[in-house]
Amino acid sequence: MTEQASLIEYPCDFPIKIMGKAHQDFTQTTLAIVKYHAPDFDITTTAVKASRNGTYLSLTCTIRATSRSQLDALYQALSEHSMISVVL
């Protein structure tokens, strides 16, 4: 799919939800991956939510997406990390 065929107009604000087991380094590690792929991402805007029993964490990061390739690379990096279970 080419960028012209994308349903998303770039640049745009794009929320990404990232979930994984609660681990002391989960938030810091996840935000480092997001910041690498979206250098202008403001980490203070991240919404963090723990599961009812505190076993899992969910982070919602809204980045300024500049291209489909940027989003693809970010999703791939997040999905491949062992601490991250789900990326939406």
C-alpha cells in the first residue's frame, strides 16, 4: 500500500495503546521505543493505567505521525519487544 492509498493524512496525531505485564522497567522501556521512532513525542502526555489487580499496565501514547513507514517501524519495534504483549 502506498502512502497515497493510506486512509490517514500525514502528519496527524495518532494514539497508540501499548499493553504488557507490570514490570518496573515497562513504562521507561516502552517510552524509549516510542521516543526513538517519534523524536518529538512529549512523554508527559502519556496516559498510564494499571489493570484491576495491577498485573498489567496500559500506556496510551499520542504521537505526531509523519508517515506510514514511521508507524510501521514503531509498531514493529513495540510488537517485537518481550515486555510488550499487545499494541493497538
